[in-house]
Amino acid sequence: MMKTNRAGHFQRMPEGYDAFIPKPLPPDSLDLDEDLLLLLSKADRALAKLDGVTEVLPPNPDLFVAMYIKKEALLSSQIEGTQASLRGVLEFEADMKPKEDVNEIREVVNYIQAMGHGMEKLTFAPFSLDLLNEIHRFLIKGTRGSARYPPGNIRTKQNWIGVPGTTIYDAIFVPPPPENVPAILDDLMDFVTRKDKLPSLLKVAFIHAQFETIHPYYDGNGRMGRLLITFYLYYQGILSRPLLYLSFYLKKNQQEYYEILNYVRFEGNWERWIEFFLKGVVETSENSIETARKIISLQNDLKNRLVEHSIGGGVASLRFIDFIFGNPIVSSSLVAEELSISRQTATSMLKKFEDAGIITEITGQKRFKKYVFDEYLRIIQEGIST
């Protein structure tokens, strides 16, 4: 690639490698041609339509959103090589013993917790570096390497991006040296919180690319950078709930994603990154809307099946249908507690739903049975490697 100074410059370090020092945002002299402006308008409309989906979701949309967050967590973690499945995460959360590596699952669960913590804090706390460090602690706690490099701390050593097993001299990209990172991060956080007239989608595209270029932590930079997209859109009031799982698009186009970020660093080609990012917003928004439609259709279908299979149960059965969309692995004790019914009534209800083919028993045990809502998981799982 031909190096230019538009996005920053490379600095030869005493050890003999070149580290990149990014320029403060926003980029100079953006060339937003007619095609890019039309794409920006399309992405804005798609995102607004996605945010409006929450208004037509059945009662308690937070149950649906929780599953969207799990999907984003899985996809974002899979980009970094984590091997876990949605079923494994749900089994872990249901106190079952997953067949997969628990350490891999914990990374996904941490992402879910980091997302939840960040969204909650942003309702009353400012967007700050302290908040980012706090979220990073949630993301990395208890994972492999967390003892060696304590989470929530900005790196004090040089890192680099490259093929595993190679040295910094063979790196694909070397982020800024550690002594430069605090000042560059301060510039980024100033840009995040600054009131300006930049369209929010352009601004969040710049924020994500710049964060990935800084690579401020020893571990988790990719996941943190993708979390930042959701946090910023929520912070700006563009999304009322985290329904945009952009990792679906970034994972599908993973190699291009990495290459285009390097085009920004080496060639200063911000326009190509903007185009790629906005296309992702459009595609992911449309995908999320279609998923919501399938979920609404499935819920209506289940209510019809209550009549067809003479399940009965009145209000309790309808509440159970709502409940399993947020908790697709259930037991009689959990259902009894959540619906305020007796354990015997819950057991009888689960048996009727199993006979109707709505849920499937997965333990093979006579006691302490657990059931999975497979139809729903198939919808959520679309696009996730298993």
C-alpha cells in the first residue's frame, strides 16, 4: 500500500519498526460524493426503521432485545476466533453443563454483561475514558490472559496486529507507541463528546476506525470497538435499544473489514471505510427487521397452536409464550417462579407444550428436566457459526 499522511503518519521507533500515529478526528476534506450521501440517507432511514421495530414487538420487548444482544456478543467474539454457540451460552446461563469450552463461553457472557453495564451507565453517566475502562473490566474479567494483563488498564507496552507466531517486524499493522496512547485517547474522547454538525453515522464510523487504530488495550480491542458503535448510537439517542448487531456484517466480510481499516491508515481512504460501514448499517438493520418480523410471526403462530392442540391454561399459557422468547431454555421450577404458579401446574403446562412440538426436553432425565424452544433459536441463530 502507498503511505500517505491523511489519516496520520508512521514513526520509526528505536527498535527499527514503524508505529502509526493517527491524526485527531474528524478527517480533513472528506469527499462525500452523491453516491455516499445517498447511502448515508439510506442508512439513516434503515436505522430509524429498525429503532421503530421495538414499538411493534409484542409485550416486553426487552426479552427479545436480550436475545439480539446474545447474537451480537457471539458474532463479535467469533470475529476474534472464539468458538462458542448460542446453545452453549444459553445452557451455561441455565446452569447446565455445556459441551463446549467454558472459557470460550465466558468470553461471550462477559460481552453480554459489558453491553448491559455500558447501556445502563450511559443513562446517567457521561461518555468517558473511565467508563470505557470500566466496560473493559466487564469484558475481560476471568478470561485467559486477564491475570497477566489486568483488564481496564490502558496498555503500557507496544502491541501489534499480525499473523500469530510472527514478530512485530512482520506485523500487518503497528498501533501507536504506548507513550502516545493517553493523549490520542483524550483526543478521541473529546471528539466523541463534542457537539458538532457531523451526521451521527459518519461520526460513529470515524470513532470505531480510530479506536481500532489506537488499539489501547492489551486484549479485547476489536470487541470494545464494536461495543462502542452501539454505545455511541444509544448515547446520541439514535437507538433506544441495542438492536443493531453490526458484527453480523463485519464477520461476513471479515477480511475486507480488516483490509479497509488498513486502507484508512496507509492511504487515508476514509471514503472507502465510510461506504463499507454505511452498507453494513443498511444490511444489518434490514436483517434485524426481518428477524423481528419472523419472531412476531412465530409468536402469533404459537397462540394459534394453543387452540389447535387444546393446550388451555388461559393467561398462564399466554404469559409462558411471552416468557420463552426471552428464556428459550426453561425448567418447571423456573416457570413456576416466573409465572407465580405451582410447580405441578408448571410441569403439566410444559408437558402440553412439549406434546404440541413447541418445546423439546434436552436432559433425558426423569427429574429436573429442561426444555428448549428450538424454533426461536433457529431464527436468532441465522448468521451465527455453530
